[in-house]
Amino acid sequence: MSLVRLVLANLWAKKSRSIGIAFAIGIAVMTVVTLTVVSSGLENAAAAVLTIGKSDFTVAQNGVSDILFSSIDDGQLHNVGSTKGVANAVGVLLETEKINAANPLFLEIGIDPGDLSHFGVTVVAGKPYGATANHQVMLGWRAAQNLGLHVGARFEGNGTWNTVTGIFSTGIAYGDLGAMFPLPALQARNRVAGSVTLIFVKVVPGFSIPKVEKSLTSSHPELTTIRTASEFGRADRNLVFLQAAATGSTVLAILIGAVIVGNTMLLSLFERTREFGLLRAIGWTRTRVVFLVVGEGIVLAVAGSATGVGLSFAATSVLEHLPQLTGVLHANYTQGAFWRGLYTGLGMAVIGALYPALRAANLTPLKALSHE
């Protein structure tokens, strides 16, 4: 009988134990994959705001826990705009509000109408609001569809009523699901006069973007620049914590799972002492015995990982439909999440099976065969 067939036969002979180990691996893999998928989904949702403006990079306050807590005053905005190599700098105030159960974090953007073209906004119906107008708003076309509103309709948000003057498109789904207000009006309603959340910067053609970024942050260490989603953690510490939690859960799952798998397989070793003694007596090398035991662990790891991924789909679906996360969490099933689940399962099984495998390989055939 080949080694592979013997591995499968041994696992089949102890179906209950095999299913138990595979399920334990599956639970650990489910936890790791779910946390990775949720972390990635929240990261993408948070970083999506950076893609709204048609800019080369974004400027935020350095070291805030949440990017929506970023606060940049008019003086800093002016200095950014006057930095050598900057073509234009658009200051934008970002706020979120619960409109209804389907829109618990509705995006509200305060921006001067004169900056709309620089920000990449196209008015597809109606017209922009006035620069200093009160009770006026433009809706993204997706938001208008979802809310059933049109030009001239009444939109209630931020504790006030607002007339819809226009419908806009940014070409970015996240932006088209929000609303835009005159900057002074949104600042007044949120009591942050003279302050914006982010600055979207466009560099003069021919200038080096990294050099402009370096010049800006050198002059203003209280600010940071973000060019890609991977750099988002510079301004939003929450994402760093999420990523650290995902990494930590992987390490803990491997260590705790390895103990569970190792303990179970070690108990199995005592039951199979005569079997291993017989294999050694008929000429099996220690290496082949190790491969036999570790091979059983690898098969269980693959089965458990597949189970864990399936459970992760179910768990993530439940999380997406929780009232607190509806409209906020959008699962991001990346290739990396599945690879992390697989090597978590393999790590648990291989590390857990290694000690029992070495114990089995070093059994003396005569003593093993006489074991009761």
C-alpha cells in the first residue's frame, strides 16, 4: 500500500477523531479568514474617500485615530496651495450621518462650488448650489436613486432641510452615494468654522509628485500625505490596529491550534503504538514514519481549511447584515485572505503533528510490538 493510501486509510479508520481535528482547524481558519476579510473590507471602505477627488495625493492631519477626525485650518490650506509644484489644492470637509437604516454612515461633503471641476465632479442634472447658500445640496446620482429624490426635492439631513439643486457624478461609487453642501454651511452646522478634513492636491505637470510631497511634509510635519490605499494607515490608526489584529489572530490560531492538534495526535500515538512498531519492524525508516504522521496532519489541514473558508463566508454574510454594520461593511475576499487561511491550517497541523511524528519514528520495534 502506498504512503498516500495508508494516510487516507488511517484517517478513515478513525473518522470521529479526524472530523474533530478538521473541525477544530476549520474554526481557527474561519476566525482568521473572517477577520482578514472584514479588516480588508473596512480598509477599502475607509480608503474609498481618497479616490473621490481627481488628485495626485491627499493631505490629512498627521497621527489621528480616524481620518474623519483630521482637522486642517485655512492657514494650512493656503500654505499647501502655495507650495512649489502644486497646481491646485481643494479643501474638503467630510462628515457622516445616519439618514436611515439603509444609510447609517451617509457621506456628506462640504466643498466650494468653484472647486467642483478640480475635484472631478460632473453635474448631470440641475445646477450647483451657491457658494454661501444655506439649505441647498447636491446629491450623487446613486444617492438620489436610493432615496428617490430629484432636482427640486427636499432632502433632510444633518438636522436641517435642504433643497436639491443638482445631481452629480464623480465616477466613484462611494462618492456618488453621498451628498455635497456649500463648505461654509456644512462647517457651521458641524461647528468647525474655517476647518476642512482633507486637502486634495493636483501637481503641476512636469513636477515630481514624491518631491512635492516631501517638500510639503518637511515644511508642515503636522500634516501627512497619502497617495495610495496602502498608505492610508499614516492618517488613520484604526486601520493599523485592524491589520495588527488580523496578524495577531493568525499567530494565536496557529499556536493554539497546534497545541490542540498535537495533543489529539499524541493521544492517538499511544493507541497506535503497535502499528508503528510493526511498520518499523518490516523496514520502514524513521523518515517515512514521520511523513506518515505529518501527512495525516496535512490532509486534515486541507480539509479543515476548506471547511473554515466555507464557514467564513457564512460568518461574514451575517456580519454584513447586522444593523450596526449595514452599509458600512463590504466583505473583500482577496486571494491573500484565502492563502492566510490555508497556511494557518497547515501551520497548525504540521507544528502540531511534528512532535507525535518524531515520537512515533523513534519507537523501538520490539517494545512497540509488546505494548498493550
